Amino acid sequence: MKVVDSIREDGAKLVEATAEDLQKLRAVQPGLIVVPERFFDLAVSIYRVEQSARTATRAAGALRTLTIEIVSRANGKPVVGANVVGFTDFAARAGAQGTTSSKGTVSLKLPASAKRLERLYVYPEGMLWGALQMNVALSSGSLRIQLEAIDLAAPDSLRHFAGAGAMEDGQGVKVAVVDTGIALKHPDLQVSGGECTVSGEKPSAFGPLGGDHGSHCAGIIAARGSSPTGMRGVAPAAALYSFRVFPTATSANPHPRASNFAIAKAIDRAVALGCDLLNLSLGGGGADPATETAIEDAYNAGAVVIAATGNDDRQPVSFPASFDLCVAVSAAGRKGLFPSGTVFDGDIAAPYGTDKKNFVAAFSNIGADVDCIGPGVAVVSTVPAATYTAMSGTSMATPAVTGLAARMLAKDKALLTAPRDHQRASAIVKALLGAAKSLGFGSKFEGRGLPT
């Protein structure tokens, strides 16, 4: 048996062992709890769409090629590095995907029998809105799509529902973003510290090596920019701590998964650094004892974990958000806050709220475990390389609620400075959910509603 990693000297260990090794160990260590290593995904809708096409592509028999050119509507320049996903059968998730070249083109290999694409998604990098086209005819063999530019001065769902914070909002509150790492050189982000808890990678490498998701979540919580050249988060004065639990992304594996050990270790480290709130925009599958124990330890130390319900199209709330000691966040959107014909059109679904422009995102998981709801459709936030982009997911709704919790906690000095025990954590959750207002969706969609 080999010990690969350890949370603490007296804490959980990550080991490589055979079943026989574990039987021998239990014989000499009665009461030992053995938990298998599990893996979790990010709760953002683009990755769900990409993975659907990648894992369910069916190309039997003869193929045909669809060549797609992606350009900016503003200047006609080619859009490089855009991910293009086409479904010939969306229900079966059958299709193909690719990334645009230096000329802004990509070729999708599709069954020769296909007459149309039911859905064609375009996810660009940087300051452009993605596109969604329905029922695309394949007769010509080529297609040209123009993308609209993102205007940082225009309102989005985050600013509409949660509001951009004042520069002093969140002062004195420490927030851990347990994710892919946060961009350390973005002008709108200030990172106070953190750690990479991926086994085999450098602890000091807590920048965005796991992808841009963590930077986007961090900006929602505490970006410090101003429009029209930057963006402002919900609680700009909150201290951000980056805990990278997703391995370094590669071209072969652009969206690696996070292990329960890395997550548990990150939670332990965040609590040790005095973080008040922990943002987990990740999840999947059933309960995991290792993660539950880490969350319980955090709760008993006065810290609250806020987690995404997941993006499985109205399925039950995923773990860890389903765990009772987490605040589980579903996602809302609002019509009119993104251009027509973008990927976000696919997020619109009933039920609609008291204000009929408001809706529960089509991807959002729901159920009795939902505690509250946040803005999670077409949210514009920070990504590496000092730029910005729009994303959808309960991943985005969760940091919006985390930012609102930081804003609230900073204004309650007695609670902020209270002894760090389970009573403090309970009081934070009680105050957060007590401030929530229903948007008219019903409790299984929104829990207590939107924190204010």
C-alpha cells in the first residue's frame, strides 16, 4: 500500500491499495473508514453541452462535412478558438464538435444521411456572445455565423438580480473559491492566497491552470472593476482565496474532473486560513462520506459551504449541494438581458416568475433540497488573459449567492466576529435564507427565493 497524499498528519490519507491490502489494514485498524476516490464535474452548462456531443457522437457509414466560418459582426474578423457543437439528434445527444482555426473555420463530420442540425452551438472565447441556431439545413455544406460583441456597460442577470456591489461591500469576509484556480493577473481580481490541492501538482500553483471557470466564479463574487472597461462583483471588498482542485487542463483533457480527496483537502485548508464562506460550483452523483466529513468540519468551525444544485435539466439536486449542511443554489435568468439568437436562448424555460420575464434556467436541478436561487444565465464575468465572457450554470448562480452572503456578513459585525463554531455557521445560513424573497417560481425551483 502506498500513501499518495495526506490532508494532515492526523487526517485523511489518499492511498493506492488492493482490496487485499485494505482487508489486512482493517484487521489491524478496527473502525477504519475506507472511502473510494470519486470525481466531480463543474456545474456550468457549456461543459455539459460539449461533453454530451463528445461522448454520444454516432457517425455510422458515410460521412459529410459541414464547414462553418465564425466571424465578429463588429469587424468581420475571424473568431479563433471558438468551440462549435452541432447535434443531429439533440435528444440522443448525437452530433459532432470542433474548435475554430486561425481562419475562424471548423469542419464537423456528420452522417451523410443527416439533413439538418437540430441545434448548433458556438462558444467563443473572450468578449463575444455565443450563438445558438436551430434546425440548420445541411444542403450547402457551409455556413457563416456572425457573433455579437459583449458590452460591459450593459446590464446582465447578475447585476439585475444581485446588483453590483459598492467597493466596501464584503469588507472583512474571507471567501474560498474551490474550483479550477483564479487568474492571478486579471486587473479586476485580487487573490489573497490559496493552494492547489491536486495530488502531484505544486501547492503554490493555485492560478487558473484548471481552466477559466474559477476566475469567472471569483469575478462574480468580488471583481473590482468598473464599466465600461471592467466589471464589478457582488462583494468587491471580500478577500478571495483560490483553492484549485481540478487538475491542469490539457488539449487532450480540457475539462478534467476533481477528486473528492482534493476537495476535502481544499475545504480543510480554507478553514485553516479562516475563510467564512466556501464556494463549490461543482458536483455530481450521490453522497460522498469524505466530502461530507470535510463540510461538517467546516460547519463546526463556523464556515458555510454554498454549492451548485447541478445542471442536469430538472434532475434532483446533485451532491454536495444535496448535503444538509450546504446551502444549495439553483439558477434563474431573465429575458432581454442577452441578444436573441445566442446560446442562452436554450436556457429559457418555464416556470416563469411573478415577473414573466424571469425564468428558472432549463438546465437547473431542482427539488426539496434547493435552499435559494441566484442569477445563473448569461452572466458576464472575468476570465484569464484580462478579459471577460458570458457563461450559464448553477455554477454562476452559486457565487452570486456567495457574494450576497459576503455582503450581508460584512454588515453584521457581531456575526462576523462571533466565535467560530456551528452556532456561527447556523446563524449565517439563517440570516442568508431569512433575507431571501420569492420570485414566484415555487419552493422546489427556488427554495426560499433570491437573497437580498
